[in-house]
Amino acid sequence: MSLFGFLNQGSGHIPLFNDLCLYHKIDRKNRTLLNNIVQKFSPDNPVMIFLNRDCLQKAMTDPEFASSVSVIDEYLTKWFD
């Protein structure tokens, strides 16, 4: 993890989101999924997807993310259970 997101908060939360995706070894396809979830449910603070299960739980019931329910459930289990 580069810590860029922690040290450069003036540039917003995007660097930290990217660092956390790298840390959790999230591939490009799933990073795009998480980014889409963040844009819909937590656009002001994308890092919250790693800290609060609400974004992922909302995505589980949203028809827009119906094809990704198994992946979302995997992240919920891995990060919050």
C-alpha cells in the first residue's frame, strides 16, 4: 500500500480508495463494480465502502447490481463478518 491516500487527503478520497483496492487485491472488473456502487450510494466518500457495510447491503437489493450479488456478498462476508 502506498499510503498516498493517507498522506494526501487534500486531493480527496480517490487515492485512498485506489490504495485500498490494491491492498485487498481487487481486480479491475470488481474495482469497477465497487466504484459503481460507491458512485450510487456514497459519492462523497468512496472509502466508506471499506468501512461501513451499508453501501454493499444497499447494492445487494438494487436491481442495477443484481448480476453481481454473489461478488457483493463475498465482500460483505470477507470484510464485515
